[in-house]
Amino acid sequence: MSRVSYNDLLEAGVHFGHLKRKWNPNMAPYIFMEKNGIHIIDLNKTLAKLDEAADALKQIAKSGKKVLFVATKKQAKEIVAEKVKNINMPFVTERWPGGMLTNFATIRKTIKKLSTLDKMETDGTFEIISKKEKLTINREREKLNRLFGSIADMTRLPAAMFIVDIATEHIAVAEARRLNIPTFAIVDTNSDPNLIDFPIPANDDSTKSVSLIMDVIIAAIQEGLAERKLDKDKEAEEKEEGEAVVVSSETKIVSGKASKLVSTEEEEGAKRKRKK
């Protein structure tokens, strides 16, 4: 069963593509028709691709790995940031810093610098420096926090990336492809779906379209995280039961040895009485 209905996609305007003259020929399999000079996306294929992407992301989340969300365009950045915070995944909604994946070690150093600046405010350093130095540090911290604050907890390369508008985020796509990181993306009619492992043909310029697709993706990841938690709880219960069985077995062994010892002592006592 689909995670979203055909009518939901229709009402959100997911089917509206770009002008015919701006199309990418590789999107032909996903285009239903052309109307008034605008390409119309086949929503049946959108449904199938969306379910496929959601299932794959659910499994990634269930395995405990991170998915990096990328959306710097005005129509999508606030939507993505708001929704991704609910699942505690890293995201980039400001400028994509070139080399963020291919030069991840350097990015980690910058994130550590941000952490150091944050500590300066709490460890008393701000109390002994001048107002000018404090102002400079605060400005630098705000800038770093805006660019890297949302990926501060990403200690290693992500297991996958979800991208809104691969034409805008072409650098991010190129870096992911170079490192063989699986990519998921909303792909409009002006983009090449062959660059993405799990393309979702849809309107990437409409806030309603982006919001609806993000809801489906976020829900799938939440399912994966919930199943992971259940599996962990089950493992913990089985471990406790196993430990209880071991303790019970050891108790029985000790009890058996004690009974045998008492029995032996009684027999020896009886023998001594007969000898007397």
C-alpha cells in the first residue's frame, strides 16, 4: 500500500514540471504529457519511486546510520530544516560548503572550532577578554553555527543523502557520487535522474510539493528508528532472560552440590554410630 495517495500528490501540485524548452531528455520516462508548454509528471511513477525511496531510507534508519538532507533553495530550506529536526538527522540548508564530503576531515576541524568557541562562553573566558574580542568571537561563532551547526553531530560521512533540486545542489551530488554515497532526491523535469540512485520525479519548486514528499520520507525514517528501538529493547530483554537462566542454573548446581555434601556427611555419621 502506498504511503500517500494519488490525489494527495495532485492537490499538492507535484505533477507540475518545468517549461518544455527547459526539459532534460533523460526525464522522458517520467513525463506524462505536455500542456500549455509545461511538462506534466506521471504521478503513478512518482508514487512508485517515492515508495521505493521511503522503504530504502527506512532500512538505513533502522540500521542506525545517518541520512544527510540538503536543500538550500528558498522554497525548501525552511521546510526541510523544520521537519528534519524531528528525526535528529544532519541537514544543510545554507550554502553548501565545497568539499564538505570529499574533504570531511577539514570540515570536522571547523566543527571542533565551533565547539571550542561555544565553550568559551561557559568556561569563563568571556569574562577576561575585551568587548572587541568578544564581539569578534560572537560574529565568527554565529557564522559557523549558521553553516555547520546542523551537522555538528555528524562525526562520520553519512550513509545516504536526500536532496531537493539536484540542479541547484549539483556540487553536493557530485561529491556524493565520487564517494559512492547513495543519493535520494526530488528530481524535476529540468534535471537528469540518472545522476541519482533513487530519483523521485516531482515538482521541486512548490512548497506544498516539497512538504508532502518530505512528510512521507520523514515518516519512513521514523518507522525505521522505531523498529530499531524495538529490536534493541527485545535484545535487552533476551539478554536479561539469558542471564537469569544462567544464574538459575548455577544456583541449582550449587544447591545440588550442597545436598550431596549433606548426604555424604549423614552417611559417614551413620557408619561411625554402627562401629560404636
